[in-house]
Amino acid sequence: MIYIILGLLMLKPLTIYEMSRILQGKVSPFYSGSYGSIQAALKKLTEQLDIASESIIENGRNKKKYSITKSGKEQFMNWLETDFLIDNFKNDALTKVFFFGFLEKSKQVSSISNYLTSLEETLIDYKNHKAYKRTIPIELEKVAFYQYQTLEYGIFQIESEIEFYKKLLKEVKHENFEEERL
């Protein structure tokens, strides 16, 4: 979460609400963060002097706008320049599928069908976001290009999951394991 916040603040100063909206808006296929995790990261980054905040009044409301400091930029760039790591991803659906043999077929079918519906809705959101045309300031065109690539990856990943779970659903519907009584 720390590097995501630093990266967002590399773009421009933001309030916690704006950060939360960006991460919750389903435009970020690689990460989502709760308001609480954002707050915790902001506290840590403030204590490390990697970000600073300024109280402002906007539309009659007090807000705190966060910006990245020189040391925050250095920390972010050092992290960004390190090699990619292969990371074992955490996927709740796949973890459950690993243990599906304990469920009745009807519950397996229901779980997979519900997940497919969620995946298809997310895919529509990503594709709608991709189709939305924005005016990108010239100085951010390179940044926007790579952000767009993560959206492309998200679409590819969701399409792959949909393909996998449709195949699994078909196989589950046709499986003939004897139901064991535990």
C-alpha cells in the first residue's frame, strides 16, 4: 500500500478520499485498498517524512491534502527501479476450488456461477473504463501509457479467469463422483 500511495502522490497531491476513490473505483486491477489500510499507510509515511499534508478548505469542508516529499520520491524511485519479483498471488476463489471436493455439486455450481457473474461485471467495468476517453496532460502521457497497460492486463486476467471458470463449471456439471457421507 505504501508504494501505491507514493505513486499516486507522484502524480499530484490528493486527499485520502481521492486516494480511496481511485483504489475502489475498479480502475486498478492490481490492487484495492480499504480506507483503514490507506489511513495506516498515510500515518506511517507521514512519520517517515515521506509525505507531508496541508489542511485546506474545499467547498466549505476541511480536508487534508497529502503530497510526496523529496525523501518519499527517492524511496518510491528506489522501489520502482528494483527487479520484478515472482509473487504467489492470493486468490480466494482458487483457494476454495482447491477444497471443492468437500461441497455438494449444487453448491459448487452455485459458487462458480456467482463468481462468473462477478467476473463478467468486473470485465464490463474495466472495458468501460478503457473506452472512456480522457485528456492527458503531455507531461503525464508516459505515465498514463503504463497505467493503461495495467488495465489491459486486468482485462486479460479477467477474461482468462472467465474462460477457466466456464470450463470448470462445465466439468463440474458433468462430473460423476459418488457423493460420500462424512
